[in-house]
Amino acid sequence: MGYLRIPPQSTNNSTKKKKSTKKQKIRVKRKIQTRDAKLFSVPTRMATAFSFAQTVLFSKTSLSLRTNALRSLTFCLPFSSSSAALASDKPHSKKWRQPVTSALELGGVKIAKDDVLRDDPTNNVPDTIFAKLGMQLHRRDQHPLGILKNAIYEYFDTNHSNKFDKFDDLCPLVSVKENFDDVLVPADHVSRSYNDTYYVDSQTVLRCHTSAHQAELLRRGHTHFLVTGDVYRRDSIDSTHYPVFHQMEGVRVFSPEDWAASGADATSYVAEDLKKCLEGLARHLFGAVEMRWVDTYFPFTNPSFELEIFFQEKWLEVLGCGVTEQEILKRSGKTNNVAWAFGLGLERLAMVLFEIPDIRLFWSTDERFTSQFLKGQLGVKFKPYSKYPPCYKDVSFWISESFTENNLCEVVREVAGDLAEEVQLIDNFTNKKGMTSHCYRIAYRSMERSLTDEEINKLQGTVRELVESKLKVVLR
Ligand code: PHE
């Protein structure tokens, strides 16, 4: 869930009501630094999202950006991907792409390929990402993500007598307003940058979190709901990061009569209810585990928390949550109410529960993967069917002002697709002239077969070419 926790501009969250312990503060700071290191490797830290977007805009036409189970004919046949989106970096040059022959329908919205991959300079969606739209892994009852979603539904249905309305087919194309403004993400928040989010045009994005649907559902009068869906983020490449993943959002609205009898103030009452509810959920999924609450920051909740569980000898972050900012409720016409909200990443939990070692496996159509999971069977341990050797290739270059690691990773994904296992910075120095060199090690590995030297050399050759032409760096 990462970057939405980053407070705007400062590590000092002055809006936080609850006092953090020193340890907790350090924790938040460390996260921020990690993210900064990734997003702001050049001193653009203080730039507004818009100017930052311009800095990385070169990536738009050239590098386009980041789901699940088969549901109907249109979804059975994802659009074929190509390396087309890398065709050019000139702001107004045409992206080569396959002719549009079909459209898909998501949550009642018809989406043509041309609606998502546009020759608009503010579009950074690559074909590889478009190809994931409509896959909806979370709607497959025999897929680990679908099994997990159903287990969470079961918990809420049992403990809240079927009160929660469920949505798992809302269209992932949302407005900037829905994705950010409606949930109070500040105008200069890093998550709005073109480096982090997939923009279809300046006003439309592929949702980067399921919170994008909160305000609309509240406005429509829902008071208890769960939203599950595919979300999209530009990111690094490793075994736990993929540009498309799945989240579940939960929201519950309370009325004065709910907290009146308790004697507690509304915020404390709701925060307590939230914690009890989510601790119960964690026990439902993981059994009798040790848990702890950590204060954190989200733009849309205050106070905000993370739930961690002690599982397999490690503290594991399970979800983010908090008491909904009053402004969100006010704007939805709910002035007398108080609410809680939570958001959890399905892959993160499923990887632990099913012992799935690499996030790319969720997308596998290999029977050796898909046949291991059955409807209703949470936590069946995945048996790795083989481990093919990785092949490492290094690429070194002098970076440019606008270089970002996310843009590099997008080039690698565009060329190598799911063969790209990891991209890691292994060397970084600045010479006397002030030029900075980066060396990245790319691990190529297939989940399904051995790769040949020839094939990898070819991929690496293309990566080198495109890194130079698209990212404006100088190869060494
Ligand atoms: N939207 C948050 C994220 O993606 C998760 C969240 C949802 C946190 C609701 C608090 C409340 O990181």
C-alpha cells in the first residue's frame, strides 16, 4: 500500500491526533525515506506533483503503465500486448499499436482500447498494462485471490449479519477527482505524480487504490460496504511488486445512536470498533496470532493505523485503516456520522497464506499453478513445481535529471514482461564533474521454463537500446 502513507512534504504529521511513540515515528520516517529514495533520486522532492509530472513526462507516450479471473467472453481474451508503447518519446509522436478490434465492459462501462491508450501527452499507460484490464483475478473462485476475497466476505457476513454491500466489478478507470481529490489527497502529494500513477489523460487514471470508490458509494447512501478490485501503480520490480495488484476496501458508517450509550466520544468509539473488527478478521484468516497496532498517516483517515501480525517469525503488515476524515463524510451529505475505513492488499496476504513465493505467479495460466487451488480452501500451501535458474545482466549509465527507477522498470517490463524478476541498483556514484552513474542488475527468470542465452542477450540488447533512447541516459 506504500506511498499513500507518505505525508505531503514533511515527515511531521501535525494532524495526527494520537501521540506516536518514538519507535513508531522512526518507523514512519524510514518508510518515507525509502520511498523518497525511489521517487526522488534527483532533487525534485519539493516540486509539486504537476511540475514533477512534467519532468517525467517524457515517459508518457513512450512508456505506458499497470488483475484477475475470467468472467465473460471479453475478459477471456485479454488484448495482446506488444512493445509498441515504447515506440517513441516525442511528446506528440504517435504510439504504434495494434488496431483496435474490441472493447471490454467493466462494471457496466464499455472501454475501448483507444480510450485507455491515447496519443495524449498525458497518457502513460503501456500495452502491457492495458492487457491486464478486465482480468479480474479476484473474481475467480479457484484463484488464491478469489479464495481470499471469499474468506473475508464470509467473516463480514458472519459477524455483521450480511450487512456489508459488496462490490467487485467497479470500473478501474476513474477520474483524478475520485482517485485523489475526493479522498483528500493533497495537490502536491507524491502519489499523484506521473512517475507513480498511470494516467489515461490529465483527468483520468487507472485507480491506484480502491479508496477511489469511497466517496461515490457514500454519496449513493451505502453505509456498510466492501470494494474489491484491481489497482495500478508504477513501481519497482521484485518478488513482491507488480504494477497491477488487488485491494479490498471496507467502510462502515456509524450514527449518533451507535456511540451514544457507550459514553465514549465518537472517534474513540469508532476506532475501537474498527480495531476489534479487524483483529477478528486477522484471526479468521491467520488463526491465533500475536498482533500490534502502529500509528501511521493516510490523507483520508485520522487517526490512522496499520495492523501487523507476528507470523512465521516476522512482523507482517496486514492492512491500513483509520477513522474517516470528517470532510469526506460531510461532502457526501453525512454531517452527523462518523465512519471507519480500511484497505488491504490481497496479494500480500495471499502470498503468506498460500506460501506463494513470487507475485508474478498470480498471473500464471500454467496448470501446475492453477490446479493447486480449490474454491473455499484458504491456505492450501503452494508446492513449487520447479525452479529454473535466473540469468543476471547488468546495465550501467550516467543518469539524467529526469531519470527515475520506475521509468527504468517500465522499460524492462515492456521488453521482458514477466521474465523480469528483479531490478536492483547495485552501484551508484557521482564523479568529480557531478555526473551520477547507476548500475542496475536485472534478474531474468521464467516460472515455466529454462531461458536460453540467446533469448536473454536479445532482451538485454533491447533494454539497453530503449534505456538510452527513452530515459535520456548515457550508457557506459
Ligand atoms: N488506500 C490505502 C492504500 O492504498 C489503504 C487505506 C484504505 C488506508 C482505507 C486507510 C483507509 O494504501
